[in-house]
Amino acid sequence: MINFYRTYIAEGKVFAIFAIIISILSRSWLFIDVSTGSSVAEDNGDGYIWSLLFCNMHLEDTAAILFGNFIVTLLICFVLSYTSWHYSLIREKTFLPFAISLMIFSCHQQFLLFSPSNVAALLYLTAICLSFGLYQEPKSQRGVFGIAAILGLALLISMDTLPYICLVFIAFVYLRILTLKNILSLFLGLLFILWIGFLTSLPYGHSNSFMDYFGQLDNMIVLHILHFSIVEWILSALYLLMMVVMIVDFRLNMHKDKIRIRSHIHFLFLLSFIFLLSYCFICWNLNFTLYLLLGTFIIPVSHYFALTYSKFKIIFFYLLIIIFLILTFGQSQLF
């Protein structure tokens, strides 16, 4: 059992191929379900750039939504996979980050939407991943400016991303780059993108719309946990259980990783927990928060399962795959 798991799942490409097949099947299944009239919650977080670029495009067409979302999903998968490889977040070569992210973001109708939320989530996950390259970097101002520019672009795509910009200061602490210069670089990067956005609005006569856009953060969702279905309660409990088990396991084995890797994994655990609390209690866009909630948890999950030699963990992995398949292909009856 262990040799098979190590050869074909943890280190091999077989599970990645399996994930691609499951993704195609689940997206086809969900596409048919949506086409036959199943309701999908609309995303009302349209930002200034989104409205400017796509106001004349017929995104109500199901095929266009599916294709656009598929491209964004692939980009998210590549960002997470590249990050785990480039920064050596997992000690051994593995395709698990790509495979797990592809399966997760193809498992529900809500992930079929091509919307400001998933594009903004792609930008946020990219910014988080790029921040790992600034760990203890003495001259990190240019990198901070670039990350701030990405966050500013996400802000112009969806105003609902604004409250989460404050998490950059937590990143500065974990990356050990909390300095006045970096804080100034952060604000300059944000102001630079917003200024560019304002200048582009002038030729089209949209300056008033641009200014009014920053007063739209009024759709706060409070105590969403009170509206959870039974399945959502079960998934939330499973998420917390997995987090606790993985944190304990990581703490017991973190001596095998470099200090830099420990800091990055701890940071991802913290972000996952923060986004879980936000999703349950206070958030501004459920889809955006859900993308970040899952996206920041994928690399720690991959780290846990890619390095295991325990039969218990392997059985746990197979059990999670079975639960995933049941929920994916039976959600029309469960949700």
C-alpha cells in the first residue's frame, strides 16, 4: 500500500491525471445540472475594471462562463503548484498541489462562475505566493510595491477585497520585513494602481463612477454560519479536524524543514483559519472568501499527504477522496 501510494500518488503523475479526468467529468456533470435549471448564486461584487471590460460581453451565456472560469481555475492551480515547487515548500517532488486544487475548484456549481470573485482570488493567491520570495529580504521594497500593485488591481476588480488588504501586515511579520519603508511601498503600490485606474476613467467620462465605486462596500454578510446547511456544518467540521491534525503533525515533524519553510506553512495555516472565521462570521463576498479559504489550505494539505509514510494517513487520504466524489456527484440531492 505504501509503495503504491508513494509511487503513483505522492510522487507520480497518476493522481494528477486522475484529477484531470475527475475535473472534466465533474464540470460536465455540473454544466448539465446548471443548464437544466439548477440555481447558482449570482456574484454581485462587480468592480470598476470588471464593469468596464465586460459590460458589453454576453457573460450570461453558460458556455462563456464555463470557459472563462476554467482558464482562471487552471491559473490558480499553476500558481499554487509553481509556488510549492519554486520555494521548496514540500521537500519531495509532487504534483499534489496541482491535482488537489484542480479537483477542489471543480467540485461545486459555485466554482463554475466566471466572476470578479475568482479573478480577484487568483490575484490575491498570486500576491500571497509572491510574498514568499521576500522572506528576510533586506531590499524588499520593490517586491512589496509589486505585490501592492496586484492587490490594487484586485481591488479594482472587486471592492469586496478591500478589508483583506490589512492581512499584508501579518505577512510582513511572518516574512520578517515589517519596516517603515515596506509600509510606505505598500501604500505607494496601491495608490499607483488606483491612480492609473482614475486616469483611465477620464477619457471615457467615468470619473464620477470611479469615485462612487469606493463607496460600494456595504454588503457585509454577518453570521453566515447561522445559515449553514447540514452538509456545510459537516464540511466545516472536517476542515477544522484536518487543520488540527495537520498542525499537530507539522509541529511534530517541522524539524525536518528549514526555518523559512516552517514560517511559510505556519503563515498559510493562519490565513486559512482567518478566512474560515471570515466565511463563518463576517465577510463581504462569500465566493471570494471561499476561494481564499480553500486556496491557502491546499499547500499545507499537499505538504501533509506528500511526505507521509503512514498507513493511517494513506487510508485517511483515500477516505477523503471517496467523500469528495460523493459530495461532488451527489450535491444536487445534498445541498
